[in-house]
Amino acid sequence: MNRRAPVLFAFCLLLAAIASGRAEAGQPVRVYAAASLTGVFDDISKAAVAAGLPPCACVHAASSTLARQISQGAPAEVYVSANPAWMDYLVERGLNRGEPRQFAGNTLVLVSARNGFRYRFDGGLGLADVLAGEWLALADPDHVPAGLYAKAGLQHLGQWQGLRGRIARAANVRAALALVARDEAIAGVVYGSDAASEPRVRIVDTFPPKSHPKVRYMAVEVGKDSRPETARFFSLMMSAGVAEILARYGFRPTD
């Protein structure tokens, strides 16, 4: 028997382990983030690469959908929710690594693609009357954060009951925005950052801040295993540089 064979075999295992570690270190950070953050993480990814970190591979959908996917074993490393309730959903199941952090804020706005559409929340008219039988696009008001905020705001303003039969439900806030941009709905309720991202729509009015809970995005590391690169990427997300990126996209500072 060749006495060098065990030594050679061990050396090959060591090389394989080193190669595997390098490959893992260069793998993108898997970020599951609210649909309203689409586009933002492209710039955050570029900032990460410039700082010597791996880029991120992002999955964008409704915060509710992403939270359920993570609870069912989706390979996320960072989760960003547009609603603290869905962050609580993951924390209650012990899927977080560390404490959730505030990531960004936002406003809630009424938008339309039609120049002739006018409405003011303090104008005394019901929004249902102004819609005149046409559709109001919302992210699903039973599950999706943007829709939940919209429903809360409209209920507070005494508008919800009159609108229930004219709601065009969308899977997430960007889908609701698309319905308005394509003029399939005369108006919609989205975040201020969404309105800023779509040149085909304009802001008709902004919801009074006290009409709905504050729009707060929360972020946390998730998953059973943590890489140093993920922790560093998460720290970058909380930096002043990323706060500037968020501001450019129309997001508000956290409290």
C-alpha cells in the first residue's frame, strides 16, 4: 500500500474545504425584501461590492408572502418587512438571528395616471363618489402591509365602507402601482417611494399621518447558519450611506 495515499487524500480534502470556503465567501447574500424596495437593493448591492462584500441576490414580494416562505424553509439570510407584524411572525417562530432593526420609513399616498383626477382627503367629499364607479387599486388589504395601511387609513377617515365594492386587489404594492400606471384603475393607494419610481403616475394627495400606523420597515438576519459576509452586509444596510440611497428613492428616515 502506498503510504503517501492517506496524506495525499487528506491534502485533497483540505484543498476542497478551502475552495468551498472561498466559494461560500463569494456567494451573494440572499435578501428577501418587501416589493416596495425593488430597485433600492440594486444600489445597495453596488455599495456592498464597492466595500469589498458580496452582492445581494434579492427576492421581492409582499412581506407576508416572504415571511411565510422563510417559515417554510426558503434560504433567506436577510429579511426586510414593510410591516412590523410580519417581522413578529418570524420572531415568534424563532427564525431571526439577533434583534430586528428599523430600516426605513415611508408615506402613504393616493395616486392616479389621469391628470383630470382630483381629490383631497380634507375636502369633504367621499372618495367613492369621486371614483364614480371606477376602481381603486390596493395591495391585498387583508394580508399585504401596504393594503393593511391603506385600509386602516380609509377606515379612520370613514371611507372604507363606501369603497369596499370598488377595490382592485393586487398581490403587492408594486402590482397595485402597475394597475394605476396602465390606467386599469383610476387611482390607487401606494407608498410615496412607489409613486416616485413610476413616471406615469402622480400623487393626488397624501394620507394624514395620524390616519394610519407609521410605515416602518424592519430588517433582521434570518436562517440557521450565519456567514461573516452576511453580518457585514447587514451592518452596511444600517449605515449612513444606505440611508442616503433610501432617501434618493423616496423613503423616509426611521424614528
